[in-house]
Amino acid sequence: MNKQARTAIRQGAQGGFTLIELIVVIVILGILAATALPRFSDLGGDARVASLNAAVGATRSAIAMTHGAALAGNTASAATGTVTMEGVTINMVNGFPAVASIANAAGLTNTADYQTSISGTTITIRPASVATNSNCNFTYTESTAVNTAPVIVTTNLTNTNCR
């Protein structure tokens, strides 16, 4: 074989990466993955908190809309009766939604998204993806007297409670 043919063979073999270059790239990717993974591993709790905050906002809006409709004369009396909103009948207590009707008024009746449990005049709403004994929830307590607004308690909405 002549010198020209050997040089051509060596130049053709030089097209890939060396083993050291590949190892360096793998190490760099491993370092990036180790720093980025913890940031994305706990997004489920944040998503549940955001979902519950949206549910609280929907509940507050439903309270304001139904109370306004009751005061505007959509019922026989502002304190008791029913209000019909978008084909849904909302029972009223003291001019505000009753505990059994607030989930319907706020649009939170989809059991795939939220669980509700009623105890007396209080309803507890939590994401369907958390256990029933979890502190990831909020409560709505219906009005106790005319011109007394219902109470919404959201003290448990933290990422650690919503895992």
C-alpha cells in the first residue's frame, strides 16, 4: 500500500467522537438533570393548591352572584327561596347559597375533579386526587343570619398538605 492510500484510510476513520468526549457530554447531562429534577418533581402539590384556589374563587363568585340575584328580586324573598342560574336551581339560606347548593352554584360538581362532604351547615371541598383525611381542602359554612355572609376557610392550602 502506498503512502497516499494509508492517509486516506486514516482521514476516513476520524469522523466520530472519542470516548472521552462522549463521557464528558454524559457527565454534563447528568449534572443538569440532577439540578433540574427537584424543581419539577413536586409540581403535583402546586397544581392541587392552584386548583383549590380557583375553586375558592369560583365559590366566592357564586356567593356574590346568587346573593345579588336574590336581592334583585329573583326570589319571593331575599332571605329564603331559590335562585335559578343557567338552569340550575340554587337553594338560599338568609340570602346566600345553602351548603347543599354551593357546589352546584360554583360549578364544582364534577366528581372527577373535586370531592365534597357535608357536615351540618359546613361543606368541605378537596381535590379528588388527595386522600379524604388530607388537610388539602377548604370549607364553606352557610350564613347564620340575614345580612351575615357565609364563611370560607382556606387555612390549609399549602403545598405540603396537598401532596
